[in-house]
Amino acid sequence: MMKKPDSSLALAFLLLLFLPHADATLGVCIGKAAASLAAPAAIAQILVANGIQMVRFLEANPELLAALKNTGIKVMVGVANSDVVPIAVGGAEAAITWLNDNVLKHVASHQLSYIAVGDEVLDVSVKAIPYVVPAMNNLHRALQQLGLDSAVKISSPVPASVLAISMPPSAGDFSPISRPLMEQMLRFLSATQSTMMVNIYPIEQLMKTAVGAAMNFFLMQGNAAPVKDGRHSYTNIMDATVDAMVTAMRKAGYPAVPVTVTSTGWPAAGKNNAATPDNAEAFLEGIIKRALNGTGTPMRPDMEMEVFVSSLFNGAGNGGEGQDMGIFNTNGSVAVNFSLHLHGELDAASAGKTAGKLSPSPGPSPAALN
């Protein structure tokens, strides 16, 4: 049986991670098996205590949703890839049933911000591709019947690989394979004023891009030599990739659709030589600072970047790149150690980081969380 993570470690880590800048532009992903690793009430209390305002559930998790009820935390709830086809062919009735059984029975409706229909269907569930937009339409009709369509937005997270060209950002374009689905999705997103959801894993782009950028460009360190693109200048891969998506959407005829980064992280282990604890630490520091700095991308300077960090637990059914991107290992140890100096007061010493783990920080007592 898996050891449940020490709640005091979780609290200490999240205090270090989020407390200085609790903000609605930064969220955390929670994988399918999270409820088996720690008590839902403990996870909820940790999130609340540290001012986390957004959580993405990769798939609906009734126990955890119930634990978050009336906490004020906004949630994005994922439709499993296996549920996309039944919702698509079952009409609004099937969509309402899914919403009630998986979401609305467990969490307050005002906490629901997004429904994510599938996850990277283009890569991992090819047979479901023709059903993604019909499922989105049925869920939207269901939300209309429930009076929730203006508050809850529907989209479907896509991989960054939908871009055949991502550098330079001004040349961004969809791949021929992805274009039909992307254009259908964009039509829906524009009509419903929703957001394009994209998962961005910079380690993949490090291996694929022809741009001679420094490693710090991919690790979000902010001190990389700028990559020039016309009148714009880029110091990190996240801004560049989001703007490449903006360009591709503009070319498809949809210049105003927002972009949400629904999953990002850097693996601390794996086959790639760049998958190291030091790089994972550097990236996590960099992406958190970037998400919380209150600015947009060079192409959209006034539109803050909304980012979900992967993931609360290492492995835990996160899938794909998420397997080695967790904050915690499944045995309860901290997977990535780092220090943030967002306000200058939460460094390694003040957080009590010793011997690869974090000691308790002020907040609810461990007993209260167990």
C-alpha cells in the first residue's frame, strides 16, 4: 500500500510555492489517483490554507470535488477520453447526466470554471477525434439548460505538437493533421467565448526546436539571451509557444481566442538527459514567477497568462510527461526541492528545507490535516 504523503510536508511546500502571490492565474493539476495517496480532506485543507485558487482535475474525482465544496477554489474538471464518444453520441441528455453525476453533485456550481473535454485526444485517442467538438457542443447545450453556460467554459486541451511551426512565433501554424480539428474547435471557442487549452512541456521543445537558444530559455530563468522575432523579443519558451499558438489561430481566422496553459512541467527523471532534479527545480521556479508576474506575452501584453502546473503527485495516473513532474513522490517524499525568493522572505532557510525534505511551516497543524 502506498504511503500517504506527510501533510506537514505538503503544507510547507505549498506555502513556499504559492503564499506570496496567491492569484487566479496560477493553478495546480491533480491526477486521477490523488485520492488514493492522501485523504481528500487533507488535500483540500492544504489548498485552502495556502490560497490556491485554481485546480485542474485531469479526470472527474468525486471525492476530491466534494472535499473542495464551498471552499471558493475554482475547478477545471476533465472528461476522460473514454467518455468523449458517449457524450458526443448521447446528446444533451448524456451531457447533463455526466455533469450531474461527476461534478454538480459534488461541488458547488459557482466553483466550476472549465470543463476540459478529453486530454490530448489528437495524440492518445485518435478514434475520439471526430467526437470532440460534438461532445463540447452537447456539454454546452447541457450548461445552457442548467443556466451555467455564461460562467462555465468548455474546451479541450491539445498538445503543443498541434503546431507544425512554433519558432519564430510570428510563423506559428497548425500542422496539416491537426488543422481540421483545430478549426472546428476554434469555431466553437469563439462562439462560446472560451479559451484554447494547450499543454506545453518545454523539454520536448528543447529536443525539437532548431532555435539556438540557451538552456535557460527553456528553463524559464529570465536571463536567457533574447530571441528576436521582428519587433518582439522572447526570453523564455512559454511566451514564445503561446504566441506561436496566437499566430496560428489568427491565420485560421480567430485572432481573439485566449490561451490557457493547462499543463506544464519539467521531469526530474526519465530517458532524456535534460530530465534532472536540478532542471526540474529551475523550471518550477521560473514558470511560477512567470505566471505570477502579471504580464502577458509580447503579442498580447495586456492578457495575463493562465497556467496550471503539473502536478501535485509524481506519477499518480497523470499520464505521459506528467509521470515525473510531481511535487511529491508517491511515497510521500518531496520530488523537487527548490527555493523561491518572490518577496525575499521565503527562501530555503525560512521554509525549513533540510535533507531533501521540507519541515512544517506555519498553518494548520499536521494533526488537523490528517
